[in-house]
Amino acid sequence: MVDVHLQSIQGMHEAGTDDFFYTRLRARIDKEKSEQGWSLPLKPVWILSTLVLLLVLNGITLLQQAKTKTTNTGASTSSLQNFAESYDQSISSY
């Protein structure tokens, strides 16, 4: 029984592929990658321009809020009162 197994092992050889298998495989992978590419909303140019636009809008909003805060608050309020007002709180003075 052992002899049968040993004879089957001696007849084994390494598995192989066709001559140009890896070349065709690499070409197919490269073709699929080139077809995929970037989709429109995920291009770095679109991402960067969206971020810049959001930063500009955020800056404009902050400037408008700062203008309304300075016109609403008088010179008599202290910095502590300004801090409390920014969080919609009030400080009672004794």
C-alpha cells in the first residue's frame, strides 16, 4: 500500500500555465483599472474646490455674526458678559 503512494508521488510534476498567461492577466487588470478611474464627484479638483467654497462661506458667516455682535453690544458690557452672551447666558451683577 505504501509503495502505491510512493509511486504516485514520484510521478508528480509542478503545475504550470500557458506561456503568456501572466501577460494576459496583467493586461486585463490594467484595462479594468483604466476603465474604473475617478468618478466625477470624487476627483481631487472637485473635493478641493468644494472645501475652499465651504471655507469662504464659513468666513463670510463669521464676519456677519461678528458685525451684528459689535453693533448689538455696547461699550458698557464687559468681556465676561460678552462671553456669557455668546452662549446665550446671562450674568447677574450684585
